[in-house]
Amino acid sequence: MSTDLATETARTAPQARTGMSRRTIGNVVLGVVLLTVPLWLPLVGGYTDLASRVLIYALAAMGLNLLLGFTGGLSFGHAAYFGLGAYGVGLMLKYETHSLFLALGVGTLVGGLAATLLGPIAVRRRGIYFSMITIAIGQMFYFIAIRWNTLTGGYDGLSGFARPKFAGPGHLLSMGPTGMYYLVLAAFAIAALLLWIVLNAPLGHAFVAIRENHKRLTFLGVSTQRYIAISFAISGFIAALAGGLNALLDGFASPNLLNYSMSGDFLIIAVLGGMRNFYGPLAGAVIFVLVRDYVSSVTDNWMSVIGLVFVVSVIFFPMGVLGFFNRKSGS
Amino acid sequence: MSLLVLNDVGRRFGALQALSGISLSVEAGELRAIIGPNGAGKTTLFNLISGYFPPTDGSIVFGGEPITAGTPTALVKRGIIRTFQITEIFLSLTVRENLRVAVETAMGLNLRPWISAAVRTVVMNQVENLAEIVRITAKLDRVAGELSHGDQRVVEIGIVLAKSPKLLLLDEPTAGMGDEETHHMTDLIRRLNKDQGITMLFVEHDMAIVFGIADRITVLDNGRMLAEGNATEIAANPRVQAAYLGHAA
Ligand SMILES: Nc1ncnc2c1ncn2[C@@H]1O[C@H](COP(=O)(O)OP(=O)(O)OP(=O)(O)O)[C@@H](O)[C@H]1O
Ligand SMILES: [Mg+2]
């Protein structure tokens, strides 16, 4: 039922079904591929920062996808939490600390708490109204970032911070692209593992049941709004962590990170890769970042190419790229 | 003391008086059929009792306590569980997963972000139990959406049974079923009532089933109560005959 990489069935939260050993093999292969990126990526013409970007976007989209694909809530505002994570890390490093982990922790906390506090407002409505509220809330942060020039740098974005150096043997070590990549990979692996555990637990089952039929669950006595809010909060924390890593990668935070077009990018990534699929967002991020990187070196109009890829893939692989492979390898 | 009492209950939708003057009581352990022509207000009655929306008139008492404007979740806590006229299950999940989330809900586990092997085993055993009771064990690993209409109905009953209902409301449980499925469902309703002692209200159009298994029958017509009694009384009631013949014509 599952492919090597696509360990999640197209329908439901992960659960040990038939393909346990294939799933394990798939995870090992994926692990080896990701761990050896700095070794093989240059051989195929890539560069390590590009792989970091893929994983950061995959992480954000995976977080978003907990809400979108597994809980059935279409948020157009997750860039806000991504962006808050980025600004949180940037501001911490610029003004407060030289500790990478403290900065990353604070950034994640700021974005995650924002989602925790604001999610309950959005989940009071369902469907299109929910989505509209998420946009409105998200844009609020975008405009704050633009207006609060003195703190955020306004339209120009926040600069003047960099990845802190580490205490090495006798001198300070700076963190190059390879170190950065492994930091991102570690964050990605931990977040993916936690998500996997949640999706295999009653909480994840409740999320999926809400996606499937919130009325049935309500009439079993479950306050579904509360669970959507929890999903929203978790996905916000993950998006914020991704945003914080993005700030570390760039040494810069742009207000565009908070904008709804960025939320749209994460949605495209999740849907492109397969939103019912655990690793769908990773597949989507690979495609999205590679297309963007390659096409933007040829033309400024890379977004229309992404759009074309998206439209074609939604028409031909409605379950996303991994959903398509799932089906092929299924019965 | 009656388990469920409705006092002069009514429900208006704008200008439409969908139900009015409904007074009835259901004893614990009773198997009560609600019958009536299309649009009589049967589903509306279930919606009022289960908290889908509140009545616009009258009061509802359950287990001696007023529940008139209770929310669905509050009423479920009291033990009032329902199925729907159009089956409401988790279509893209397997039967096992459908039952599993119901069992986890019943066990109060929903908020747990992880689960121990021991608890998982308890959950899965309960899932197997439910599957045995409703006789869907052979299809536990099938995707619910791919099952026949009748099997989906059975799955919904399995889901609601997980909550150990005190009062079970079944809205047309045999609608659209073939003979064999109907027989299976009728047998299931009878077993749940007789063996497990679950008090039940069920809406049913098939008179053979109604007369065959119901302890008492409430007849609705056009939002009003037309009659109430046992099978013999209802079959002999001229007003019921008139209503049914009238609508059948
Ligand atoms: N939410 C609602 N809003 C407006 N009108 C409603 C609503 N629910 C029911 N009605 C109306 O109330 C009346 C009774 O409907 P109800 O669904 O209770 O009938 P029923 O006896 O269940 O019929 P059926 O046998 O067709 O299921 C109908 O005229 C229906 O159109
Ligand atoms: Mg009805």
C-alpha cells in the first residue's frame, strides 16, 4: 500500500498496516539520502544552501499540512507564523543574544504562541470563512512589520544579524552552509518524528476524523473547534521553527515572509506533493525550490512556471505527486 | 420514571411550524418506533432531542433532568447518541479506523498526543468487540467509503455503540437496504435492545419492521402527533390508516 518514500497512505493518519518493513526501508533510504546531501548534491550541480531551503520549506509546509491535509483546515495565513519565527530569531540575534538555540527557541515560541492565541478565533468558523480569517490575521502581522520601521526595518526587512559562532577548540567556529544544513535537517527530523507520533495517537486520529466528518465527531461529544485550534497551534509552532531557520540561513528577514503570497507558496508545496501524504510536503518542496531556483536563473517570471507546474499536477495528480505514486504501487 | 419526556414540544422554521404539541414519554428499555409520512417532522424530532437545534416551544426532560437547550456534546455526555438519516461516517478511513476513533472518544483519549502499547491494545480489543456486535469483523480493513450502503449504516451503529448510549436515536436505519441487509439491521436493533437493554427510538417507513419489533409506536403527521400505542392499536387506528392511505394515494 505504501511506496518507499511515501510511507503514508493517501487516506489516513499513519498506522502500521501491511507495509511495515517497506515503510522502515523507505525511512532509512530517505534518511541516508538527506544525511549525505552535502556529499552528493554538488555532483549533480546543486549547492548546500539550496537543500537547506528545500528542508525549511518542507518543514513549514509539513506543519501547515497537519492543519490542511490531516485536519481539513485551509489556512491562508501560515506565513505569519513563519515570518514571526524569522523576525523573532533576527531580533534576538541582533539585540539580545549570541546563542543560536536561544534565538531559535524564542523565535519558535513567538510564532507558535501567536498561532496558539489566534487559532481559536479562526476556528470559530469553518470553510471559506475560516480561510478568510486566517488571511486577515496573517496580513495584520505583515502590515505591522512594514509600519514598525524602527524595530523591523520596514519594507527593507531586518538585517544586521548573522549565525552566531560556536565555541570550538581554542577559537570560534563559524557555521558554514554544511553546518547550517545539518541544523535544518535535525530540526526537520525532530519535527517530523513528533508529527508522526501525534498522527499515530488519539489526537491525530481526532484530527483526521474532523477532516473526514466533523458532524459525526461532534455527535460523539467531541468539541471539534478545540481540536482544530490545537492542530492550528502545532502547525504554527512548526511554521515558526521553519521561519526561524530561514532567518538563520539568510541572515535576513523580509516582510514578504509574512505575506499571504508566502502562505500560498506553502499551500502550493503541500498540495503539489500530496497533502494526504506524510512526506508530501517534502516532495512538493523539492519541486518548488528546484523549479524556482532553476527558472529564476533563466527568467524573472518563475512564478508563472510554478503556476503551470501546479495546474498541470493538480489536473493529472489530484492527490499530489506522492499520492500518484501511492496509487501506482497500491492494488 | 420515564427516561425521556417531551412536554408540548414544538419547532418553528420561520413561518413553517415543523412540529407542534408533541408530548410523549419513553420508558427505559423501550424500543419505540417513530413513523409518519415524508415531512411529518420525524427527523426534526430527533434533532430536538439530540441538540442539533433547540425547540421553539415546550421542554424536554431526560433521566429526570431538563435538557431542553442542550448542545450536542452536552447531550452525548448524558448518553443521548444518534445516527443520521444520511449516514455520517468517516468515509476515507477503514472500518477499523472508524471504530477506533469512536472508541478513543468514548475512552476520553482524544487529547493524547501519544499512546502506549497497553492502551492501544485496550482500544483495539474494544474495536474488535464492537465489530463482533454489529457483525462487520470481516470488513474491518476495508475503506468505509467503498462499502455498500447497508454496511456503512452498520458501521455508523458500531461508531455510536462505542459511546455506550443510554438513549439511541436511529433515523431510518434500514432506508435503501436490500432484504438481507434489512434483516441484519432489524436483528441488530432487536439484539441491542433486548440483550444490551439500550433504550431506542427509531424512524422507520417499513411497517412490517415497525410492527415486528417495536414495543410502542408514535405516529407523526404534518408536525403533529396523530397516535401512539402498540402495534395492534396503531394498525387498527382509523386516523393512522387515513393518513397513510391518504399519502399513499
Ligand atoms: N433546518 C430546517 N430548516 C427549515 N425547515 C426544515 C428544517 N428541518 C426540517 N424542516 C422542515 O420541517 C418539516 C419536517 O421535516 P423532517 O425532516 O423532520 O421530516 P421527516 O419526517 O424526517 O421526513 P422524511 O421522512 O422525508 O425524512 C419539513 O417540511 C422540512 O422541510
Ligand atoms: Mg427524516
